[in-house]
Amino acid sequence: MSKTSGTKTTPPQPPESPAPRTPLSPTHYRLGLVFLAVAAAASFVLAAGHLNLFSPPGCGDGSPCDRATASAFGTVPLVGWPTSFVGLAYFLSLAASWTVARRSAAGEVPATFRYLVRAGAGVSVMFLVAIIGGGYACIYCIAAHTGNFLFLVVMETVPRAAGTPGTPGTTRAAIPTRRLAAWGLGAFAVVTAIEIGLDAYAASRQREILDISIKQITDTTRQQPERPRGEPFTGRYLAGPARAPIRLVIISDYQCPDCRIIEAEVRQIMSRRSDVSMSAKHYPFNMDCNPRINKTLHSNACWAARAAETTGILYGNEAFWRMHHWLFDRKGAFVDAELHAILDEWGYDRAEFLHLMQGNRTVELIEKDVDQAVELGLYTTPMIFINGVELKGWSVPNALTRAVEALAATNPPPGDATQDRPPTADEKYIDDWRQQPVVQMPPDAREWSIGPQDAAVEIVNWGDYQEPHTAKADAKLRALVASRGDTRYTFRHYPINKPCNPVTPVNKHPRACRAHAAAEAAGALGGNDAYWAMHEWLMTNLKTFSDTTLTEAAREMGLDPQALFAEMQSAEVATEIGKDATLGSRLGLRAVPFIFVNGRHLARWNKPGILDAVLGEASR
């Protein structure tokens, strides 16, 4: 027998398995989407504030939010586009790409997407440093950039695919990079287009208001010789001729960013024209010298106004305007050393100046201006008057210049401040209401109203049953309806509670959905009378509202509590609440109560006597 060879044969091996995939897991996906949603929501709030869709909480005049949006970081360099607009479009485009990556076969995150997110996070870090270091720590800005950075952290924890592209055993991304980019760029383009459209609409509305205001100024000036002369409407110091065809009075705050923009425009006008005079009045947003406000927004505004008044008292008209310009050039901010240096440079007696500035005399003058501003209906600065008529729509670029040139084209004769008679606050509020566009309210399948069907005055109010201002306005409105025979009042839902309000940007009143459901359900079970009985109870029991107190109230109203609670859960009730809230949002609701009188929005309902005055005007 022959011997077998000692050589061993290797059995065939199975083909090498592909490298394991490293997908974007559901946990990573959901967590990343949450952080992007936070960033997008915060950007949306800022964008909505820019568009005047509503007033974001904490973003009033002089707030950190206001200072952040007015700073160099509030707009994109060169184009002037609001940073919040770019942020909203960017975060939503990331969310679109993130979702596409998750739904791909492998669920992988391409390298180009990673680089984009890293670059965006780097920009957010830069913004956070600038915002906090600049002293305008806007909560919405911080939330947007923090959300963006946390999304980066989530993305970096997603494992990369094993292997090297182009070699055996490598897992390529299951979705081409260009498709991912197409979805992201598409989302960015769509959101940006919507923002452009809304911004254009808001701008056109302001231009319309400006055009109406300019016509009112020219018409009033033309009729001035027939108007009786009275107390001069002017400041204590005058720039320009004593008798001028065009007379400006501007109420401002030296630390107000918008006031600074108008001041720059005034200087250009005064440098080019000899037919314009200008005087200034103070309304500092600082409680140290302004008793009409309840919160200090501008920390140095009172000292700035007192410095200006001191200069005028001691050194006259020209010196006042020199100090006025110096203060605006410094944005109203200065420390003791800077003030001392400029006083020495101008040759002023420092001790005399500081003694007068720190005394009561300057505060009394400022308070006198503040009182007059309130009588004129001021609610923000600047407030601008031309020949005694308020210029509205001044936020339109070069609005003041346009108004001055339009008035000059009519060749008005020279006049003085005794001819200028600005309207009172009540007259202003009525005029503001009268100039609002008329809105046609769509019919409501469940309309809850009190008052005659053929009433001459129709009031519609959007409100929240857990919001104190809504309760205050509602009490006034129901009392007026009861005292008049020509007024009808309809209440519509706007709970500031996201579970039942698809359009509210904030979640402020956790019991609001429950309260609104109770009112709607009471109406569904017992009709209009039952609705209004529940409505009145809810408005007077904001703090004590609960299922327990509601049960007892329902029994007292003759309603079956069990049936009421069952109806509160119905789809019909949810639909009616959502419909009202959505309509209010479409009409421009920014805060509740949101009141319309004969189809025109009434903004200043809470001013004493204004409701009576507007209803009287509406009934004519």
C-alpha cells in the first residue's frame, strides 16, 4: 500500500461577513430631535416677536431679549436679516436631514452632515460667549444655542460605520449625501421663503400705517390756522428756528435703541434743512425718576436725563443740545469718571453741576415730562410728533424723513408751538382703534354670546380662563353689555396651554385646557345660559378651580357633573377650542385678552375710560 502525503489540506472558508452596521438608533434620533425642537422653538419665539405676531414673555423694551436682538449679533452682517430667522430655518433643516438619515436603510450619519453640525455648534458657542459677556442673556437665545450644542453631543455619540469606503467589508451610508443635502436645503429654503413672506407682510402693514399717519399730519397742518391757540406743545429747549413750518417733538429715553436710530435720522434732517425745529422730552424706563412704570429697564436712563437737564439749566439751550448729543452717542451710559472728564473738557464747574444734577429739581422736570407722556397715551419710546400730530409707523426705515419731506412739499407756513394741539390719550386710543383694519369674523358653529342679535356694537374677545387680565377685561365687558342695549359680546377660547391649543408658543397655565373644556361642555349640555353661568364661575374662580370645585359648581348650575366631565373629553369640545385658538392666532393674537370692537382690534382696553369711549364711538 502506498503511504499518504503528510501535507494537510485547508478546508474552504466561508466568505468574509460584512462589517457590522452602526445605525442611528431610535434613542439617538429622538433625543437629537428633542434638542433641535428646543432650539427651533426658541428661535421661533424670537422670530415671531420680530414679526409682531405676539409679544414673547420677558422680551419687553430694554429686556435682555430686546438688547440681544438690537445688538450686532441680532442680525446677519451685510444683509441685515434677523439671526432668529436664520436659526429657525437652520434648525428645521437639520431636523429634516436627521429624519431622512434615520429612515435610510442603514440609518447612518454622513461625514458632511457631521462637519456641518460641528460648524453650527461652533457658531452657537461663539454666540453664547457674546450674549453672556455682553450682558444681554436672553433666555430664548441661550435656549436656542444650548439646544444646538446638545444636538452636536448626541450626534457625536452615534458610532461611525466600520471599514473604509471602497474596500471589501465596508458599510457605505445607505442614503447618498446629496439626497440628505437636498432635504436639508429644501427645508431651509421653504422656511426662509415663509419668513420672507411674513416679514414683507409685516413691513407692508407698517408702511400702510405710516402712509395714513403722514396724510393725517399734512391734513392737520393745513387746517392749523383755524385751530385755537393754546398751551405750547414743546420741550424746554429748541433746536432750529423759533417759528418753523415743521416742528418736531420727540419723547425718548437716552438708553432706548430705537430712540438712538431716530436721533441719528433727526440729525441728518436738521443738517440739511432750515425749516425744521426740534424739541425733546424725557420718558426714562427707570423707576428712579419715572413713577409711572413698575420695572427698571434702563439702569442709567435717569442719570442721563438728569445730566441733560442740569446742563440746560446751568448753561442754556446750546449746551443742552451738546449734552443731548453726547449722551445719545454713548447710548446713555457713562460712569462718574467719564462724566467728570467731559465736564472738565467743556469748562463746566464740576461741583456745581453734580450738586444740581443730584438734587430734586431735575427729577421734578423729568416727572413733568413723564406725566405729559402718559396723558398723550405713550406706551413705548420714541413717541414722535410733527406739528402736534403723532407719527405712527416710525419703525419703517427713513419714516421720519419721508414724513418731513411730504409735509414740506405742501409748503406749510411757519408757525410756533402754540398751534400744535396733540390729542389726549383717550383720543389717541380711539384713533388707534379706528385706524385698525376691519376683520370679517367667520361664523362659529357654537357661538357663545350675550346681547341682542342686531346690536350696533359687536365685541369679540379671545381669552384664557386662568389668566387674570382676561378675567378683568371680561368683567368690564359683561358690565358694559348689561348697562347698554346696543352691544353684543362673544367670548372665544385661547387657553395658554399646549395640550388643547395647537398654536400657543408657551405653556403658561396648566389648568387652562380643563377650564375651557368645562365652559364648552356646559354650553353643549345646557345651551347658551349654561355656558355663561359656567363662564362667569370660571372667571371668578381662577385660583380655586379644580375638578372638586367644578363638581360642586356644576351641581349648583343644575348640570350633571358626570355628564359634564364626559362631555369635556369629547372630540367636539377639543375641536371648538382648537378652532377658536387657531383663528385668534391667524388674526395676530400676541397676548390675551385679544379684543375686537366692530371687527377692529382694540389694543389699549385697560386704560381708564377707553372701553366706554370706543363703544360710544362704535355705536355712532
